[in-house]
Amino acid sequence: MTDPQVAGAIETLNQGVRAVPSLRQGIGFTLVLAMIGASGRVVVPVVIQQAIDHGLHRSVQGTTQTVDISLVIKLCLGAAIYLLIASVAQRTAVSRLGRRSESALYELRVQLFQHIHQLSLEDHNDEQRGSLVSRVTSDVETLSQFFSWGGLAYLLNGALMIIVAGVMLVYDWPLALLVIFISAPLVYVLRRVQSRLIAAYDASRLANAHLLGSTAELVTGAETLHAYSAGHIFGQRVKKASKVRGDAQTKATLIGALLFPSGEIFGAMAVSTVVFVGLWRGSGSGLTAGALVGFIFLTYRFLEPIAELTEVLDQTQTAVSGMRRILGILAIPVGPTAAVFPIAVDTQRLDIKIDNVSFSYRPRDGESDIENAPVLRGISCEIPFGTQVAIVGETGSGKTTLGRLLARFSDPTSGVIAIGGVSLNRIENESLRKIVVVVPQEPFLFSDTIASNLRFVMPQASDQQLIDAFTNIDLQDWFETLPAGLETLVGQRGSQLSAGERQLVALVRASLVNPSILILDEATSSVDASTEVRLTRALDRLSLGRSTISIAHRLSTAARADRVLVLDAGVLVQDGPHDQLVKTPGVYSEMYKSWESSHNTAE
Amino acid sequence: MHGHPTSSGRFRRATTLIRSLVAYHPGLFAISMSGAAVFAVCTVGSSWLLRWIIDEVIIRRFDTDTFSISQTFTAVGLLIGLSLIRACGVIVRRSFAGRAQWRTAQSLTDEVVDVFVHQPPQWHRRQSTGDLLTRAGVDVEASVAVMAPLPYASSVILMMLIAAVGLISTDIALGLAATAVFPILIGLNVLYQRRVDKWFDIAQGELGVLSAAVHESFEGVTVVKAFGAENRETERLAVIASRVQSARIEAIRLRSLFEAALDFVPNLTNICLVVGGAFQVRSGDLSVGELASFIYMFTLLVFPLRLIGYALSEMPRSQAGFDRIQNLRQSPIINNPRTQFVHDNDVLALYSASIGYDTDSVLFRDVTASFSPQSFTAIVGYTGCGKSTFVQSLAGITPLLAGSIKAPRQHISFVFQEPFLFGTSVRDNVCMGHEFSDDDLWWALNIAEADFVHDLPQGVDTIIGERGVGLSGGQRQRIALARAVIHRPKVLILDDTTSALDPNTEIKVLRSIKMKLPESTVIAVASRPSLFGMADQIMFFDQSAIYGPTTHIELLIQNEAYRSLMQAYEKPSDTEDKS
């Protein structure tokens, strides 16, 4: 059984234990307890054997019977006490294993939270999010399942088989070897059936996911289906998926139905062999009637755990691949690393210096080894404190990336960005987050009240401070329209508010930090007129006394800035005030022309 | 068990549940039950066989020291033969139980799906998506979960009856003592399932909370990072994770206790049977073989008892799931608003209509408006004033609270603000199961400026949506537009549909709609000023009043609110627009 798959699984488990060393704690004592517990299971067959051979001794021909009652009672009393001890030992082993593994998995979860929060934003894109969440939830769950069922089965059944085999060997080693020899192929048969079963379960899981997916469409797309009278057609699709699921599950239960009987038939064969050989050898070889009867019981007990053990192998595979995925996440290097020798920065009047900055995304696992094409190339410029800068460029020109680098969501591949003369990677994260604040394109709000979304950045803020924050950026009129004031619930991702209103909350939130540098990723989606007015007003107020860097999608924003940086395919091609750039032939004037024409046709 | 005060009431409910589930596929279930009966008889038979082998074969062999070939072969033959028959019984029982279970699940799912299909959008809107999905998924599975162990459980009961008779007839005192343990074990099993399940359920609930919190925290990672809150977030999630942990540990603690007790009780019973048996053997009432088979029989029944406990503890969950499905099926099908339209091919008009989602919050009262055929109307107003509800009522997606609608019988196409694409091909998403030629399809995609479909890996047959090729918001919206125009609709309603497109594309799309669908009456909720300019007429929504449809100029002159809205639109771009 030492194929590479097993070796790989063992290596993964070792790495897992290294990641969570507490898994190993106290495992030795738990094993001892499990052995004691399992030994309780052979008490009954041993008692029967002893009772038949010694207590219920009878004369030849079976006419008179001399039963040694006191011996039987002594034997049974001893057995009962041993059973009690074994039960307590087993209970303790199970609960120790459970407690230890659950605590270790908790540690693993916290470790994952910490690590994932520190991953850079490129590892946090929308496609990845689902898998990150399932690493912390369902993958850790497969491990928990494994420890509380599979691991337990290994522990108890493994111990049981060892002990039963031991007792059988002591009774009659040739018979014992025979039983083991006959049972060996059962493992092979069970593995074969089980691998079929796993495939069948996978198929039915897939069919089930498919069914749920198409049912979800039927429900979430109800309006669309109604509008195009297509409910029946799509309903048929779901019914087809439901049939496929039924077929897959039926197939899986059929294969499952073959599992148990194969153990049963092997059991009958092993017992028959024991009976046949035992009878044939007779008492001449030192075998007794009691030992043979006891042996029959022991054979059943020996075969019982095999089925369960092989069943657990499937679970083990799931757990190992879960562990492998978790380790994969822990192996992703964290985003910008913490500053090693942090330098304190004066929070006032900070100039920004971008010096020959280039950036390319690190290639992902499984993708080519070739370096990704650079997103930014050799960007240099200085932004004195208090400047209102707009960065413009086509989609994919690198303007969003430059914004991210300025906020140190990633570090440049080469070159340096410095604030107040200190390179970003030498500033402690906590102080950096008080100097630079980003308002993203789609500001994220937690499904909670406005107040708690604001306190997210300033946990100790009083209600009055929060209300003042609205007033400070000229939003008191909007604040008054909120149905429950600060206690207004914003809904999931802020869905109770409009896109524009979410941005307003984000601006208030940013203002609470009072940063020296504000980075604004402008929204592309349209905002209704009255909110637009408020946004512009709030932004104007918020810009006072700081540097702002707007990643501008609308040229009207660029027009209002002191200075425009024009990016084209990752290169800074133009840098200057709007009025000047419009007149200079180049990227910006072209962009402006096409924008202007599209706007004029509208009017 | 709240709500089911008497055990006889609970029993009646359980039998009703089982009867209704079995009624779906009684044949399959009956075959499974016959397999179960074979299994039960063979199991009891095997213990009698064991007694015979011990008494008549083994002990005689060792006592008399003579080896009888024929007897030995009979013993071995019977052992293997009986276990083969028993194995067949098991295969029939299990495979047909599974078949009955999943065919019933299929029937239940189909019933639920029919409800989803027949109920109109206003019904769907009142339900939560998650709740409906639970009915079709978890509830169906829970309902049928009780079916799988049912044949086994019945065969165990049959076995117990035969065994009890067998045990008691072998030896009255010992038999009664052994059978008395069965109810104790069943009770212990049921108690075990309920007590432990409670904690596993709590852990499961906490896990749900954790998943939601983790998802939100990772989704908001930009905010978390932007404000340096990584550690605080980790701590918050750790608190929830520790609740999962402690519920699990409690479940495991209880489980280990019960497991030990469930092992201990039958083992102790066995030991007592040996003592009691010794007395009976001494008095000659019992043979050694009988005693051994007694113990074997008892051991055989211990494990199946656990399954009865499992089946019984599954019952409330199945019951709840099945009840929820029945509730859903019995809810009356609401009328489709479109069936109330008065059909007139040249008119689209509302008469004294009240509009809103329910009678408690009427958005507009007594609206009478008519849209001239083949005109292009833009609907303008502040966010949240009810424009969407208005156009949905016009399209028969939301029912009128009062009043009536006259509309063409022919197609009314509606494009939603948020496009909904199905996880299928572009073709199916556009045609939606209706018959259209490839030429029609490309014609529609072309109007919707969706020529990007050419570049998709399989063209119009590319699978899109959740499991397929990812599309941008604008691309999704253009597919949804093609879906609407392919019908060459008499009425085309766009609910702020084109704002996800960039302004240039938006203009192009609207122009080609005007050009290539000259017969259509177009009504578009507009958020960009660019749209107002294209419209023949404007309908303006202000507070709870509706003005128009009339011309832009007319509104500018007559309506103060409209004027100030127009100014607000112009303001952000006034610096350079007038150059």
C-alpha cells in the first residue's frame, strides 16, 4: 500500500501537523486509552470460551452435567469490572480526541483568517473569494468530520482489530493465520466496490449541485421567466436535472448495497473455514470446544471493523485533499509584508514621490512560468502636498494599479514610492492607514447599521462625533433623510442604499480617519442627479487640506483637478493641468475629443 | 418535542407521513420490504444454525472425538448458503429502498418546481429566495431521509419478534430478561440521537453564521485593508469560530458518553446471560449450544437497534420538511397579471390605475396615461420614486392594485435593470425556449450591439452564466436586450437598462432599436440625460405625481421640479460642456 498517493497523503498530514502542532498533543495517552477500550470488545467471547471449557464442563455423552457455578460467577464478575473500565477508557479516548482536534481546528481557522486577511488584493479577486471562504469553512469542516468519525474509526477499529487478532493468535495461531489469510482479499474487494461508490457519489453530488443551480435560476429568474413566458421550458430543465439526480443516487445506493453483503459473505467463508478446520483437527491438537466456539465469535468481531475501516478511507481522501487545499492557502505569500525597521512619519504635509516604479502581477500557480507583462513601467513623478491629482487612461492602462500601489495594497516590482521622504514599505501599517485612505469604486458596507460601518474605522467614536462627521463634509441634509439616522440598517453589501449613497457613507467613513492623502477610485456606474450633487459637494469639502488622487473615469473629474496624469499602456505619457493638456496633441486631447462628441450627441 | 403532546398523536403523524411517502412509489417500497423480510428470517435462521452446529457438531466432535465428514460439510454448506441468501436479501432491500427514496425525492422536487413555475412574480417577490431553495433542496432530502432506514427498521422489528419468541421459547426466564433490554436500548438510542443532534445542530447553525461573516469579511477586504483592520476582523471571526468549537466539543462529549453506554449495556447483558445460562445448563434446561446461540442472537440485534434509534430520531426532521413542502403545494396559485389585460393591438394605456406592491403602500393612485403607438417615451425622475414599479405594472409583471390596462396581444418585451442570465448557452438565453432562426438571433444580437458573441469560444452556443464564461455587466445587459428585441415586440420596455453600457454604446443601441424596430412602442426608464434627447416624449415622476407623457420642452416650461432636475444633471459637467 505504499503507492505514491499514500506517501503524498502522509506528507500532507505531516505538513498539517507542522502547521498545527497542537494536533499531536496528548495523542499517545489517547492511543493507550483506545486500546484499553477496544480490549473490552473481546471480553464476551473470552468469557464464553472460559465458561464452556471450565465452568460448564460436562461428562462424555452429555448425560450428566457438572457446572461450576462459583467459577462462572467469579469469571463474570471480573469481566463486568473489566468492561466498566474499558468503557470509561473508550469514552475518555473519544472525548479527548474530539476536544483536541476541535481546538486544533479552531487554531487552524484563526490562522487562516489572519493569513487570508493579509493576502494581497490580487489574491482576493471575485473569482477567488468563494474558494477562500470554503477553505475556512467547508475544508476545515472535512477535517473536523474526519477527526470525529474517520479518525475515531481508525483509532477504535484499528485497536480492536489488533487486539482481536492478538487474542485469536493466543488461542490457536494456525486458525488465526487462516482467518487473517482469508480476510485479506476482503480489503481488496471492498476497495474496488468503494472506489466505484466514491465515483457514484461524486456523480450524484454533481447532479445535486446541478439540480440546485437550475432550481435557483427558476427562483431568482422568476421575473424574467414570467416576462418571456418561459417558465415551463425552464421548469422542464429542472425536472430533467431532478431525474438525473435520482438516477445518480439510485446507482450509488445500488453500489452501496453491494458493500455490506461482501463483508457478510467473507464472514461466512471465514467462519466456515474455522468450523471445518477446527472439526477436522479435533481435540488432538489441543483445541477445545470452547475455544472453537469463542473463535467463531472472534472471527465475526475481527471482520466487523474491516468494512468500516475501508469506508473511512474515502473520508480520509476527502480530508487529505481538504488539508492540501488549506496548506495551499497558507503557502501563498502574504501581501505587502510588514515594515521591518519602521520609520516614524510626520503626519502633516506629506509630499508623495514616485520614483521609477514598475509593476507586474506575479504569475499564478498552474499558469505559465513566464513573467506576466508589466502593468506599469517606469513611472516617476512628485506630488506636492495639497495637490488635487486625477489619473486618467483607458481601461487596462494601469491607473487602478497605480492607485493600489500608492495605498500600498501591493509593492512595486521595482522602484520606490515614498511619502514624506519615507518609502512606503518602511512605514508601519497602522500609521500608514492613518495617512493614506482609499475610497474604492464600489465601497463595501457591512450588513449592519450606518453607525457600525462608521465605527469600523474609529471604534471609540461617540454618536455625536459620527453626526459631526456628516456635517463636516456638508452632508447633514442627507443625514436627515436617513430613516433611522445612525441606526439605519444598510442591508447586505449596503443594498438598502443606492450606489451613490454607499459612496456617501464611504466618504464620511474616510473623513473620520482624517488622512493626509485620499485616494478615490471613481465609480463608473451612474448616480442619480441629486446624489451626484451631494457627492461632488462632499468631495470638495473632503479634499480641503489634503492631497487627493482620483482615479478618474469621467473627464469632467479630470478637468477639475489641479493636475492630470495620463497613463497609456502602463506608461506615464502626459502630466499637466487639464487646460494645457487639452491643447497639446496627444493621448489626452484624443480622449477628450471622443468624450466630448459622445456627450454632444446626447444633448 | 413541543407541539406534539401525546405519543399516540406523534405516532399517528408518523404513520401518515410514511404512508404519504410510500404512496409515491409503493411497488419499489414493497420489493424492498420483501428483501428486508428475507434478511430478517435468514438472520434469525443463522442463529439457530449456529446452535445446531455448536450442540450437534462441535461439542459432539470434541466429546466423542469422531470426525463426521458429512456432518461437517452440511454445517459448512448451510453456513455459506444461508449467508448467500441473506446477502441477496440485503442487496434487494437496500437497493430498492434507495430507489424508492430517490424516486420519491424526484416526484417531490417536480411538485415543488411546478409551484415555482406556476406562481407569478408577485408571489415570488414575497418569498425569500433562500427559503424557496430550501424547499426544493434540503426539505425534499429531509422528507425522504426517513425512507432509507425504514425497510431495515421493519426487518429489525420482525427479527426481534421472531427472536423474542425464539429466546422465550428456548428459556422463559432468560428470554424475558434479554428482550427486556431491547426497549432500554431503543430508548437510549433515541435519547442519544436527540441530545447529540441538538448540539450538532447548534454547531451547524453557528457554522452558518461563521460562513456568512467570513464571506462578508473577505468580500470587504479592501475596506479591511484600507483602514488597517486586519487584526480586529480576525478577532471578530475567531469569536464566532470558538462558538462552533464549543458546540462541537459538547456534542462529542455527549456522544462519547452515549457510545460507551451503548457498548456497555449489551456487553453486560451478555455477561449476565452467561451467569443465568450457567444455572439453566446445570439444571439441564439449556444446552451449551442454545446458550451460545442465545448470546449470538442478542449480539446480532444490538447493532440494528441503533438504526431504529436513528430512524426514529430522523422522523421529526422528515415530518417538518414534508409539512413545508405540503404547505407550498397547497398555497393557491395567484393570477397572472397579464391575463387581466384588455387586448387592443394599437393601444397601450392605463385607466385609473393604482400602482404599488401592496395596498398598504400605494405609490400612485388613479393614473390614466396612454402611449402613442411607435413612440419612444423616456421616464424620468429621482431614484426610488417608483419608476420601476410603474413600468413593471405596464408589462404585467406586477399586478395593478386597481384600474385596468389596455395593451396589444402581441409581445410585450421587458428588460430588467439587473439582467438575469441563465446558466446555459447564449442562444438559449436569447431565445428562452422559443423557436427562432440563426438569422433572427444574429439580427437581435446585432441590434443589442452584442457582436462580442462572435468572439466567444463557441459563438452563440457558448455556455454563459454562473458555470460558464464570465461576462461583464455591460455584456450581460446586451444579451438581455437581444432577448427582448428578438420577439420584434409591439411594446419594448427598458428599465434603466442601458446605463450599464458606456454612453457611446448606449446611444448606438437606442438608435438601432429606433431604426430596426420602427413598429415598436418603446418606453425607457432613463437615468442619463443622453436618453432624454432621443425620446419623442417624456414622462416625469415627481413625489407621488406623474406628468406626461409630453415633450421635453413642454415639461421644461411647465414643471418647476423637472427644471431643477435638469439643472442638477447639467451641473457636474458644466465646466467644460459649453466649450
